[in-house]
Amino acid sequence: MNNQDLARRDLSVLWHPCTQMKDHELLPIIPIRRGLGVWLEDFEGKRYLDAVSSWWVNLFGHAHPYINAALREQMGRLEHVILAGFTHEPAVRLAERLIRLAPPGLSRCFYADNGSSAVEVALKMSFHYWRNLGQTRKTRFVTLENSYHGETLGALAVGDVALYKQTYAPLLMDVITVPSPDCYRREPGESWADHSIRRFADMERVLQQHAGEVCAVIVEPLVQCAGSMRMYDPVYLKLLREACDRHGVHLIADEIAVGFGRTGTLFACEQAGITPDFLCLSKGLTGGYLPLSAVLTKEAVYQVFYGDYAESKAFLHSHSYTGNALACTAALASLDLFERDDVIHRNQQLTRTMAEAAEVFADHPHVAEVRQTGMILAIELVKDKNTRQAYDGRERRGLAVYRHGLERGVLLRPLGDVVYFMPPYVITPQEIRLMAGVAWEGICKATND
């Protein structure tokens, strides 16, 4: 087997995600033979530093021996069983553990297969909750401008990134979209906190006007990841929790991308000291090994669905692989590593190293902002630094950074013209500096500097 042969076979049968396949007439597919730690290796021995955690899922590196061992042991006992009417130890242990670790007050765990499915579960649960209480006018959701919650139709509807949503608009439910607290838009000299507080007035106004018809507000806490890694202050979440309580509206926290230590705490909501009504988890939940998601919710929500069969209150949502035993085992092993290796504390040190390595970007003539929340760091490329005029997206400057990264052995996958670092937590300071150095070269090349 070699790179060229596998790439040829791939292009004859596969349709890749989030890809214009015609690009691969000029941009070669990269076949990967194996991974170890932060490194991926192709069939010719070339290595690539996985600076994006393979779409933000891989927390502890590829082929981690502890997770591998846990999966081998579980495979010898049980790979999967229907979770309707049956149960198994990994599903129960993981639910117990997530509830213990999550913000206080979350006491029930519903499993699904992936992040989009978790969002669908939370949306349906919220709507169904109000319906079971006889509040049938509550049929709408409030979302933030520039948000992203997945690409199934319900999740797509509550997102606001036109690239993914615009084509399918005729198929989507109507939602209320509120301006984002995105601190990239703050006034000169305005702090993140002050800007986030000021922007909250838009949310307060919408809730005052529409609370009677709104089921829930859904947000990505602290970082709008697919929305160009735009960030905001935790005070916004605190104000939102208070407002949802006052207006009788649920709060859905989509921590699919930002949970499990990515923002500096195990869950981003911790930084605001709040508990959402629904907490959606996936991606890093299994350490990047297997598809799994979970929606945590409160006992009060669970009880509204609890009743005799004839009352037709039950939440009849299901996935064939709900609570898969292997996926739950990988998640449990991942949580073991958090405890064993004091990951949150170590990440704080790595966060500082990332910040230091990225200091140079702030002075680049085509970088408008370098922003960071925990183990997420983003570099916004612009045509004009003073006015923040963006490049024409058709110029695909970010793609030029991506291509340079591949040449130099670093997997950088920019979001448009935003270059970001979101590496596995096992990355070393030396590898961080390599990652930043290659990104600097790529940005200079892409902006002709």
C-alpha cells in the first residue's frame, strides 16, 4: 500500500465531509496509516502534527495505550446491546460519573450518537417538556448570531453560519436570532466583560417580547467554534441563566466542542458558575475514539415525562447505538486520564505556552486579532489591519495556510481566514512552538508578507 494507490481508490468511491470534491483534482488526499500521540503518519513515513485534534475530538493523542487497553478488555465482554429494556455497566458508570462531574443539579443522562444528535435530543426534550405541561404555545428557540450546533435539520435550524445553513433554509424551522456577544466586535478600549454585558441587552429584549412562545435559548458557552472561533466573556452566561429563570425559558448549553477541558475548566459553564437545563456533550467525550454523545438534564425535566404509558408522556427518541458499550468504555478511560494526569492543571501551563508562542502574530500586518480561551487560540487574518477589512473569501487565504502546513508536516485546517490551534492535550511545549512557527510561515506566505 502507498499514498498514491489509496488516494486513487478513495476518490473513486468516497464522498468526503465538508469538502468540494473537485478541490482534490489539485489538492491531494492525505492517506494516514497510523497515529501516535499528536502525530499522524502516511504510508510513506511523512508525519503531520494534528493541530486540530482531528476535528476537535482527540484529547489524549492517537493510539493512547490506556484507552486501547480498556477497549480491548471491554471487547472481550460486550460490544453492544440494545439500551431499551436492557442496560450494561459502562453506560451506568459513565452516566454516574458525568453527573458527578457536571455542574450541580444535572441528574439524568440521555445518550445519543454524535453532537448534532445531542442537540436534536435537547431541542425535542425542551419542546416536549412544555407540551407535557400544557404550554403548547412554546414552539420556538432563541439562538445567537454566528452560532453552530450541527448539521441535522433541527441542529442546523438553531445555527447561524450561512455556509452550512443557507442552502437548506426552506427545510428549517423558524428561530429567533439574537446578536452575538462576540468580543471581536467590541469597541476600542472596551473589555470583554463590558462588551458581553452590553450585548446582553439584545437577549433580554427578545426574552421579554417572546418568552411565552420560546422553549429554550441555545448557546455555545464562551467560544463559537465553527463560527470562526469567536469568543465572549463568562458574564454573558451568568446573565443568560438569570434571564431564562425570570422568563420561564430553558437554557441549552452546547458544550460539544468546548467541554472536557478545552476552555480551561472541565466544562465551560463552570466559569460562569451556572447550571444549564440541558448540557450537550460529545466530541472529546470518548477521547476521540468512538462516536458518542450525552445530554444531561435536571430531575424536574425527567419527572415531567414520567407517568403511566396511557398518558403518552414518554420521550420516544432513540438511536440504534445508544449507549454503546465500547464508546462508554472509551469515555470512562478518558475521564480516568483527566484524574490520573491532572489534565486541567497541565492544560493551564500549555495554555500559557500557546499564548507565548502566538505573541508574534499580534504584530503581523494582516492579523486583526489573536484571541484565546484555554486550549483554543485563533488568529484572524484580514486584508487591512486598521479597518479590519476582511479578505475576499474567494481568494482562499486560509487554504494557502493549510497547504503550507501540510508541506511542513503540521495539520492546520483554518476556518475561512481564521487560523486556529486546538491540539490534543498531550502536546509538548516544543511541538507547540513548531505548530506556531509553521503557522507563521503559512500566514506570511498566504498574505504575501
